Amino acid sequence: MSKHRVSRRQFLNYTLTGVGGFMAAGMLMPMVRFAVDPVLKASASGDFIPTPQKISEITEEPTRVDFSFEQKDAWYTSEVTNTAWVYKDENGEIVALSPVCKHLGCVVDWNTDKANQNRFYCPCHGGLYEKDGTNVPGTPPIAKLDVYPTQEKDGFLLLGKAKPREEA
């Protein structure tokens, strides 16, 4: 036996503190897990999103390709639809451009301005881009159109996340 004796009051204090701590932990752990679990859960999706565009059908003329994917933000899942302008360059390489204008974020369209044939045109403020996505000097856009990385799988085009291009 130890010489230090625990009084009834101290024993009750220790017991109630221990039981209260276990109860608090039991109540808080599910809440903490609920808040943290979606953030830590590994995503099974890859970096590239499949599109309905067949590689064999891509020509030198830019074609609008719409693609959808499921986006998950913590507990909320939504269907997102994006667009790309896809064509083959002089070397036969596939180029996929973002349709978002670098001026104010409007959507550019291919070959719709009668005065500027074979260019991307932004109807918001008259912005112009060449076929390769470079901005035409003297028009509002301040940078080139973003480009999507591309891959091929089973004859179909896959697109990654649009990335800005460095100015040359």
C-alpha cells in the first residue's frame, strides 16, 4: 500500500473527470471524422477526362468538343460541362484550346466574325485570337488561350485540366 491515500472526494473527482473525458471524446470523434473524411478520401478519378470526340474525326479545322465530368466538392457532387476547340496542327499534333477569353472570361467562337475569317472571336469586346490561340495585337485579350493537355485512349480524345501558356 502506498502512503499517499486518495480521499473519497479525489476518487470521485478522478472518476467523473475520466468518464466525462471518454464521453466527450465519444461525441466529438464522429463529428471530427465527418468533417475531415471527405477531404482525406482518395479520388479514384484520373487527371484526364474522356470526350465523345474520336481521334480519327479530328481535322485541321477547329471543332467544338463538349465534355462532361463529375466534380466532387467535399459532400456535394455536381455534373460539370466544359468545352474545348480541337484541331490538328501542321505537324498532325492534336491541339485543344480553352474557349475562355483571357480578357474578361467570355466564350470565344471560331470563324463567326465576318470581318475576321479563320480566327477565334470574342463577342463581348471584339477580342481576336489566331487559330493557334495567340492573341491578335491591338485587341482586348492580354494573353494566349489556355491549352488542354491531350491523350488518346481506345480511339477517343481525353483532355486534362486547361493550363496557361507562357508568353514567348
